[in-house]
Amino acid sequence: MMPVRLTGWLRRFMLSAQGFRRRWTGIASETGDSDSVRALLPLAAAGDPAAQFRLGLAHARGVGVVQNMADAVHWLAQAAAAGHAPAQLELGLLLVTGRAAPHEAQPPARWYRAAATHHRAAADANLSLLYPHGWGVPKDTCAGLAWLRHAAAQGLAAAQVQLGMILAAGHETDRDLESALRLYRAAADQGDADAQFLLGSLLAGGQGVALDLPEALRWFHAAAAQDHARAQINLGVMYAQGRAGAVDFEAARHWYAAAAAHGEPSAYFNLALLYAGGHGVPQDYRLALHWFGEAAERGDPTAQFNVGLIHASGLAGPANPAEALIWYRKAAASGHVAAQINLGLLHLSAAGVMRDSGEAAQWFHKAAAGGNAVAQYNLGLLCLRGEGVTRSVAKALHWLELAAAQNHAPAQLQLGQLLAESEGGPAALVQAHAWLTRAEAGLAPGDARAAAATLRDRVAACLSAQERAGGLATHASPV
């Protein structure tokens, strides 16, 4: 029996806030060069919250001074205590995450070790002069959340968004979607595009909060009007799936194209699906290849698989197995199961690429170990034939049984044939009869189905009615 090739596009629409991260840039964050920072010091020391905030940001980002998170916390805490909402937000985020400098978790190690070798006490003294408040910031989630709540209570939209995301994700605190919803709504009412997107995502998901698609659509539109790319993608998904009323592929294409202009890989991917399926646009595999390619170049494994599929199938021009091999390999290396299977099949086919049954067996094994029935079936065939692996009927039976148990009809037929031809006696024949019966039921009309029925009848003639019934009960299909 020949291996079975996967067909059809692998689809993946995005309608959620998963993976969204907001970058808080602060208010009055233009701290300037070292002279500007130096000018802030007497103002901050005199208790000016705005100067303390800007000086804290300068230390947090290493703008005009050596980056030092402990110094950042020192100045931000003073501004926060004076009720400065942006400082409360920045301080809260530092404490919730806990941070050292981005490149070194300790003070500059090279010069410190060199100095300490000659005079440890002097090195320690110099270190304390340079970093009087220490270097890093230990995580303090409770204190961080408290400061974020202070900032959010003052109506700072950025703080409301950040606190809402922490509560929605349950990041080191109890998950509280209702509170997240209130915070997003408060920020969304102020026109914050991120909040509008996140609020729409919660309402469209309906998990932990009441499902409200019309309201979700309204907030996605509000964010999309501000060029929020993720909101534009979600609008496209809602129109494409008919979650905004009647299916409207033209509206979906409009919003996907808007998000694609911002470089969003998911927008590229969904545009490609429209052109591949001819949904709201003339079917055009060349344009589908273009947009899948844009997403694939940015590391999307499913897009890489679909690019490989187009090249292998010749849908956008002459078939190009060598190019398909490149893209299947990229996707397979990321753990994409369908790509692993098609990569194995391509190596076996020798159509435009060098036949390599050993390479095929390796990719089938990766997918089979993850529980894929198609891969298990193909690996079972290779074990049975001794192609790319040492021939082993026992291993062939193992992989075929795993595939057959998942209702893979060709595997059930192959397994039934093996058991019928084995020397396992009546017990093997009982199993063979059961698998062949299931195979006949699952196979499409044709030679394979006819072969399953013929062999099943021959095996049945060797068994009693009780044995046949017992085997069928043992191998009943799952509901």
C-alpha cells in the first residue's frame, strides 16, 4: 500500500488577545543626554515628582546615565509616593517583573573582577559609590500590583491596561476577568486603542465574561480606526466567519489588508487563505503564495507548510519539489506535524528530490511519536518493508496498531492482513477479523474496501460465531 498524502490548506485564524504585549513608554520619557539628566538631580532631590519620575526613567533605560534598575526604583518610588500616576505605573511594572540590567544580572563583571583581584576592598568601595542603591530589582508582586492599582485608580489608561492584562492572565495573582473587563472598559472609554482591542477580545471570546459580539465588533472598530493592527485582524476574522452578521469576505479582505500594511504575519496568512479559497476575491494561487510567503519569511510554521504545499502541488506554476522540500523542512523543524509527514512523503516519492527512506523514517517517527495516525501508519509500513529502518514486524505491528486505534482505515486493513497471515493462531485471527471489519466500514468504495471485505470473509470462515462476536466487541469503535 502506498503512503497517504495530506491534502488541503492548514488554516489558522486568530480571534483573541493571546500573545498581546503592550509596551509602556512612559510620560515625559524624553530624558535627554547626560547634561539633561544631571540637571534633573537637584530638582529630584528637592522633591519634584516630575523630575523624580524622569530621573527614574533615565536610570531604568540607561538614557544619559548607566542603566541601573535599583536607582530607577529609588527615584520612581519617591515620585509614586507623592501620587505621580505614571511613576506608580512604571514602579509597579518594575516590581511585578523584577529586573536587572538587560545584558548583565550583576554589576559590570569584567572590570569588577579585575579590580577585586588587586584590591577587593577598594573595588567594593568604588562599586558602592557607583551604585549606592544596588544594581537589580528583586521581584515584589504584591507591592507592584499595589502601585499599579494606585495608578489605575487615578484614571491612567496605560496603568488600567497593564493591570487588566495581569489580572486577565492570572500572572502571579488570582485570575479575575471581570475586573480586567472593567479596567479595559475604563481605558477604552478614554480612547486607548490597546484597551479597545483587549476589551473586544474578551467580549468576543465569552470566556469568563458574557459573550457580546455586537459590542466586541464596536470596540474592534474603534481600535482599528486608530490603526491597531491586531484589532484589524480580529475584525477581518469576525467578518470572514459571519460573527458580525452575514459572512462578508470583502470586509474581511479590507481589514486584513489594513493589518498587513503594518507588517502583521497573521494578516498575511489570512489574506492568503482568501486568495487560495477564492473567498470574496478571484481564486489566485500566485497571490496566495505571495502572502503565505510573507508570513513564512517571518517564521510562521503553518505558512511555511502551505508554501511547501503550493510548490509541491504546482498550484501557482510548475511543481517545484526542491523548493517544497526547503519550506517543509523549515516548518518541520518547528514541530509542524503535517510538514513532518509531507517531508517524509517527499523523500519517499523521489519526485524531483533524491529518495532518502532513512530521512523519511526520521520525520515520520517525529510525527508518530506525537500521536499522529498518518505518520504511525507510514512508519509502520517502513518497518514492515525494512525501508530506512531495520525490518521489524513487531515494530510494524506496534505502529499500525496505534494508527488503527485512531480509526485510520488503511492501517486497520494492513494490520488485519498482517494478523491474518501471521502464525498467531485463533487469537490472531479473531483480531484480524475485527480490524478488517472496521477497515471495510471506514474505507471508501474501491479496491481496498473490496480487499478488506474479501479477506474478512475468509478469516470469518475459520472462526466460530462466538469468536467473531467477541473480537468485534473488543475492538468496538470509540464514540
